[in-house]
Amino acid sequence: MTSLKGSDISTLPLLRRAQIFLTLSTWIAGLVLVSLWWILDLALLPRPIAFASLAFKLALLALPLRIPPPEFVKKFLRFSMVAADSYFPVNVVCEGKQEDYSGNGPFVIGYEPHSVLPQGISVFSQYGSQAAIPQGLSDTRILVSSAGFWAPIMRHLWWWLGCRPVGRASFQHQLRQGRSVAVCPGGVMECIYMEQEQGREVAYLRKRHGFVRMALQAGAPLVPVFAFGQSDLYSYCRLVFDWPKNRLLVPRAQWARFVRRIGYMPMLVWGWCGSFMPKQVAMTVVIGKPIPVPKIEHPTPEQVSEYLQRFISEMERLFSEHKEAAGHPHATLTVI
């Protein structure tokens, strides 16, 4: 883990620390608190206060996503990117030249690892403040689990940031519109297989054919991206998988199927000083060169497998060649 002693949060003015703390902890805290809110309401049923709270949440869920964000929300989203850059910090390394990412779009960006929360993927949003992001990859739509859009308030923040549900229809729609998409192919399955030992990265890719099939149907080049330091931002305890041990009421295989169905891994998460604030760990986001793909309306399984293997090979190369410069010389990557 690379600590940033020179820009430790404790050395910043109190107001600046408070702003950074509230901004960067919002993304995890919001999801956890909304989940607890749902659980509390269900536990309080059939009391009137539970019905009132459920009705309020349903009203929030009924609000259209396409309403324009208030100005203070825009400022919050911009500041969240600036705060991340200065707090971690986030360094972007691009293997290709600017022209490699322009005129060939849209692109399908495959971002790894997922970890607790793929926070670094936000550099590709319209609010990303990284000048190193190629123009052709900026203002990208970030495809996330549909489960996040069942969280009142947070769903609008995700939407305004540029996130969209990761379903097939949404994926195809963005590419047809000529807009690049960023997706973490491993998704929730990666949360099942990720390892807590520092320096041991896991990418769940070998069975992830969908994003490659979408790229082939649109003729959209694949762009491998790996974020070093991403897995060190939070500590976690996965229910059933990490605790309680040897006292499982539900077999792990059944629990894994349940996790896939609901779209997220139930876990306890903590960061800096046990809070929802991520740990101050430097992140290096390495963007690989685009992998050209032909446009095939109905790709065969063999064609999909061929380009998936190319993507995996490029991801492994990316990891191997950049891990030392990123400050993780002894890190390992297991692709499953």
C-alpha cells in the first residue's frame, strides 16, 4: 500500500478535511444507509411509520431520472472528482496516443478490478478532471449494476454522474448513439472471488462474453483498463463468505446464486479510521491501447471467445508491464 504522507488529510485545514470526508464517503455511505433504511422499514412493519417511510421511498423512486441536476449537485459531482485527485491521488497512464482513441469510436472500456467499489472508473465520466484521459474516452457512460438504481437519492446521483444500468438494452443503446461505455466485466461475481490479501488481484473474465459480444455487434474497439491501488481503498467482511465461518445456514453456492440475482454482495465495509471514507492510497489507472474488432451483427461463440481471449491477454500484459511503476512490484493477477 502506498501512503501519501506528504499530503496526509490530517495536515489540511479543518473545513477542507470536512468537505473531502463528506464527498468521498458519500458513495459508499449512501448505498449502505439506504440498504439499512429498507431493512429497518421491513422490520418495523406493520407499524404506520414503516408504511409512511416505504411510501416516501417509493415516491423518490418514481421521480424520473432524466430531470436535470440542480446546480449544487453539479458542483458536488465536480468537487468529488477534484477531491479524489488530490486525496488519493489518481494518476492516469495512457499507453496509446490521442489519435488512437479518436475517430474510431464508440469504444467499450473494460475496467478492472471491481473490488468493493470501482471508484477509479469515474475518471471516464463527464465530471472527470483528469487531463490525461483521451478525448475519445471522456464523457463516457459508466454501466453499473441495476441494483444501484433501487437506492433512493443515490440513483439520481449515479445517473447524473453518467452511470446507466448494465443491461443489454442500455448497453446497445449507448453504442448505437455513438457513445463509449465503461464497464467492469467482473461485476458482482468478482466480489465473490476477490481476495483480502494485499497484492493479490482477481479478475473474473473468462465467462464474461457479453461485453465482447456487444463490442463486436457495434464494431466498437475494446479498451483494457487496470486500476492499481483500487483494491486497497476499503476493508470488508462478506456475509457468509467471510463471516460467520463454519456455521453456514446457507451453502455458499446457493448464496452466490442469490448474490448474482440481487446484483450486489452484502458486506460490511470500512475505510479510513473505520469510517466510510476510503483509505488514502495512491491509484494508478492504466489505459491500454484499443483492440480493434470487426463489426459482426451475429458473432459466433468462437468469434466472441477469440476476442475475449485477446482482451484477457492484453489485460494480463497491462498488469505485468505497469505494476512496478505503479508501486505494486510484487502484486499478482489471477484471471478466472
